[in-house]
Amino acid sequence: MSDPQALKQEILRLTRQYSRQVHAHLRPAADPDRTPWQEGTSIPYAGRVFTEDEVAAAVASTLDFWLTLGPEGEAFQKELAAFLGVRHSLLVNSGSSANLISISALTSPKLPEERRIKPGDEVITVAAGFPTTVAPIVQVGAVPVFIDADPVTGNARCDQLELAYSPGKTKAVMMAHALGNPFDLATTLAFCRKYSLWLVEDNCDALGCSYSMPRELAESLGFTENSPGLDEGPDRVIRWTGTWGDISTQSFYPPHHLTMGEGGAVNIVHDQKLKVIAESFRDWGRDCWCPSGVDNTCGKRFGWQLGELPEGYDHKYTYSHLGYNLKPLDPQAAIGRVQLRRLPEFIEARKQNWGTLRQGLAPLEDVLDFALPTHATGWDAEQGFSWDDTGCRTDCSWFGFKIAVKPDAPFSRTELAQELDRHQIGNRMLFGGNLLRQPAFVQLRQEQPEAFRVVGEMAGSDEIMASTLFLGTYPGLTENMLHAEINVISQLARAKVF
């Protein structure tokens, strides 16, 4: 076969055939070609969900052998930004790197002096969660100020924001939407507007979650438009999480809402200057904004004079920041583009799987507590959620199904986790629990007591650490798998009660 394109198509045909045979057990749960789950085999809490389309996309990109971030990456960035309705999305090699780039961007001398994060300035965050939401704050020389978490939502207690504020020192709020449950954005945004603070949304667990509020409230906070594809009528504004703050982050690690293996993104909601700065930190700290392999976009590559460099020094080798190289590969972006097309069905599958678990475990409310979306006040099998009087609502594409074992239950969280593990049912803690009790932060407190500040007693974060775990909701879970999980938990509860 002498025609290279015909050869490529034959390779891709065989690739698709191979994937259909080998990867059938990793197809979406609703896919009729998926290998049925066998009772007694493992039930992961999360994992890759894909078909031959993703495999063929990866192989096609590899055959083109661009490798470094290129045309597939450029396309994915535009498609993700269009889905969310943000100004720019920048691909990076992980969600953790996205968090690092986001907080680093806010240290740039290109920002107004009064808003720039400098060493010793403070960033408010939450004590319970994943460590790389917080670690970048320390890594750039700023001081994380911890507020407590609510054991019901898993999110920050936003009523403590004012207690955490330090005039002249607080520059930003950086928090995650825990397990796909949006934190109280209305309260947080009002706080940030009041003090002219940056808001960084760690949206790694929450791609496809939305938050809505009455239009009058939204407009008072500076929002008039819905996100693409969302609408709750003329009296409300509804937007995806990750589009309310100044910057947001995504993770594309396999357990997340879409995957490209390793990977992540920094979303720039509206400020073009932040895009240029974030891109500089991602790309070695360079001042030049030309894409890889492109020269002289600005038209004066040899016409700049910056720092103490001689006039005319090549702009491609001029560095305005102490940056990194945190880009992913183009074949990863090719996978991500296919996954992005599946995102709407993945979002709905996570919602449905959460609902199946909640309905099935409802008889155990005497021994287990279950999560509520932010602004929800209760859940009913017939009516669904009831809501508080703020007028704000959340629609969660859940990353996980959170369970807390009640203090007076006849079994502990550890016993529940052990029983699930015995039946090969994947389960996880709410990440690091109270991060302040993790060895790294204990050591930091001992060596540098001024490295972080704590507001209050962190009782909610301790409760999460002691009593909470979560099950999966990812779109590879079938009805049979979910009901097997329900049966194992129910049998444990009955055995301990009776």
C-alpha cells in the first residue's frame, strides 16, 4: 500500500477493531456493546470511560507525530472555552499544575500593584480537601488562611470569610467545589467584590456543575449572561461552575468528568491580561506569546527592550516570570476532544448514578448522613431537594457520593470502608480530610508557624476526616453495580443493628 493516507486509514481501522475487542469493559455503562459486569468482580470508584473513538484519535495524532502541544491542543482549548463560555482555556499537564499556574499568575508584576499577590500576602482557602488546592499558595510565598468546612456539603463555611479577612493582606480566595458540589458562590462573590479580591475556582471535581441565582442578585455581582446551553428563564442567571470567578482550573486525570490521562486546564473567565500571564507561567516564563513553532506574531520580534537586556534581544528568549514547562502532549488533547463531545452524557450519568445511590440507601438514614447540594435544606424520595430562601440553586454533576457514618451508628467509617474493600467496591476518603492534620502541614507549622493561619476550631473538617467517605458516580457504573453497592452497605447495617 503506497498511499500514506490510505495506509493511515487502514491503521486506524485496525486500531478501532482492536479497541472494540480489548476495551469493551471500559465503554460507557449505557453502551450496548459494553461487556456486562459480573457479580463478585470489582466496582471501581472511578476510571476511564471511552470507546474506540478516543483510541483512534490518540493513534491518529501520534502518527502525525507533532507530539508537543499543537493543533489538537489548540482545538481542544477553543472547544473547552466555548463549552464553558469563558474567554480562554489553557491546557496544562494536570489539575495540580493548573492550580499552581492560577495562583502564580496572580503574583505577576504585570498586574496592578494593589492586587498583586506578594510574599506574605494572604489567600483564603478551606481546610478540608485536596492538598494541591492549597500547596501552590505556600509555594508562591503567600499565606493560606484556613476556614472550616461544612460536613453536610463538604464545602467551605463561607460565613467565616469575613473572619478570615485581613485588611491590606488578603488578596484572593481559592477554594474547590467539593465532590462536584458548588460552594456558596453568591456569598463568596459578594465578599470578593466588597474587598476587590481575586476568586480562583478549583473546578477539578465539578466540570458540568451549575449554579444559578435570581437575576437581580446576579447583576449586582456583575453577571448578566447565562453560560452556553443553560437557561432557567428571564428572571434567573445560570452559569457553569468555573465561570463565576476570575480564574478556574480543571483536571483531566482518569477519575474526573473527562480524561486525557494526565492533563488539566486553566480557564480565564474574562480578563485577557490574565491569559497572557498564565500562558507565560505555563511556558517557561517567557514574555513572547507566539505558539510553538510560530515566530514574530507581534511583528517586532527584534524590536523589544525589556529588563536589562540589549535592545532588539530576541523576544522568544525574553522571560518576564520565573515560570515552568507544564504543557501536555498533542495526542492527549486529541483524546480530550473526543471526551469533550461525550461530556453532556457523562454529566447526566453522574447525576443519575448519585440519585440511584441516594434512593437505594434512603432506608439507612438512621445510621448514615448523606450530602446535600449547597443551598439545599433537605431531600425527599418523592419531591427531591428542598431549598433555602436565598433563591440560589445548585445542579451537581457529582464527582462522588458522600456518606458520613453517624456518631451513634453501630459501625464506624473505617468498618464501612473495610467492608466495601472486602467486596472490591472502590471508596475513598474526602481526600486529605482536615489538611491541617496531614504530616506536611504539621511539619510546616513546627518549622514555620507563620506559614499559614487558621480561623476557628475546624470542627467540621475534623468531622469530615473522622466519619466521611465517598463512592463513585462515574459513567462507567451500571445499575447492577450500583445496586450491588447498596446491598453491601445495607447488609452491613442490618448485621450491626440486629
